[in-house]
Amino acid sequence: MSENQSKKINSEIPDIEVLFELADLFKVFGDSTRLRIMVTISDNEMSVLNIAETLNMEQSTISHQLRVLRQNKLVRVRREGKQIYYSLDDDHVKKIIDMGLDHILE
């Protein structure tokens, strides 16, 4: 490999801090409970109770995982009166899930 090719490749590699953030993001996706929650709310917003019933899990478990997902900007919250609804933060999150599913199912 020539020196110019090496410099070009190095210039295309993101900054190490960005790569650490990306690794942390993938760690969040590395939990099957969080993935189940994200798939469940991928097409429509739901309350914690609805998510827990759908996944046959405890509300406290769902709430804890939703907190992690919110901290990582993967889900958003909409409040209607006393009720809180969760949905995926944006289409990028759904695309990441869909691309991962496509990859393992091919």
C-alpha cells in the first residue's frame, strides 16, 4: 500500500471518540430485551403497560430498559395527560434494526 493510500484511509477513519460513542451505541443494541422493546414500538407508540403486556414482562423491567433507550436517544416520549407513550426516536433507529435483521436472515 502506498503512503498516499494509507493517508487517504486514515483520513476516512472517524475520530477515536466518535468510534467509542458508536461502540457504546452498539452495546445498547446488544441487549435482547431492549431490542424486543424497540421492535415492539417500531411501528406505533405504546405505554409501558402495553409494552409489558405485549412482551409478557414486568413493567419495572420495561421502565428500566426504556430509561436506557431514552438516555441513548433511541426512543422518545410523548405525554398525554398522565399517560406516557414511547416510540422510536427516528427512522434511523428502525433502519438499524431492519438492516441487522436483514443481515442475520440472509
